[in-house]
Amino acid sequence: MSTPLRLSAGASTGSKILLTLLVIPFVGIPLFMILMAPDRNMPYPADYSPFRIGYLFLLIPAGVATIFLVGLISAFRFRATLTGSVLEVRGLFRTRRADLSTAHVWLGSTPEYTGTGDSRRRTGRDIPHLMAQDQGGPKVQLHLRLGNGYLPQNQLVALADAIASNHRTGQEAEHASRTVEVLRRLLTESL
């Protein structure tokens, strides 16, 4: 059994630390609001009017906290590894695997954008991702471009070698050879 190669996909350590620092107030403040909600069964003096927050209104801070917690957990949980020719991508709720030597393999892409809101514009570049699907299995997607460039050279070589390690026929062979060709071309672009 070969040693797993952890791929550099996902958030970097610095990004995880920054995300954690940004999430703390978005989880802490709603949690504080929920814990400090007045107890409806407690007797209050006649001239004292506690917060008029209904229990339904507490769902809003609970929802905000949940959204930010899910984002934080998914950033820490995401991992992509290549063990031999088996690509494993772990997400928030599930782990997907595909044997790159036998699976149907192809490249896809998503457009890259810059800015937010009304100033959001396409950069004209596409973010390539590797797609693999074993027969009858789920699709596995791995983004090849990170914020600062493509995956490191050794990881691109390992992916290309895993795909090329088995003989295919028909359209699957065409997709696999085109994928290997693009992965090897990315090696020169990442220099």
C-alpha cells in the first residue's frame, strides 16, 4: 500500500486562522443573545420591561451562528488525498473516492470572478477542476487552481501518473489522455 499524498487543495493554515478570528463574533454575539434572552416564566417588577424578543426572533441569531459555524467546520474538515491511484475528497458531510486509473476522468472549469455585489465581474479566466467518477459511483471534484496558482508540480505529476497508469478504450481513453495532457501542460505554467 502506498503512502497517501495530501493534496494542497483547500484553505491554507493562515486562511483557517483568519476565518476563525472572523467567525468568533458572528457565533459569539448570537450565542450571547440566545443565552441572555429573558426567561418568560420569571416574575418581573411592574415597572421593569425586559427585552421584547420573542422566541421566534431568536432563530435569526441562531441561524447566523449556524451558517458561520458550518463554513468554519467545512474549511477545517476539507481534505484531498491521493493514495496510489485513488483520489479521496473529504467534504463537510461526506467523503468521495474514485480510482483515477479506472474511473471516467475529465476536466471541467468554473469562471473566475473578482469583486462583490454590483462590482462583481468575470476575470476572463477559468478555474480548472479534475472530475472523476467510478462506474455507478459519485462524482469527485478537485480544484486544480489555488489562490496563488495551480497545485504544486509533484501533485500534478502524481495525478497525471495515476490517470495514465491503466489502459482505457473508447471515449474514456480520449478524455483521460486529454486530461493527462492538460495536467502536464499545467506543470510548465506553474513554474
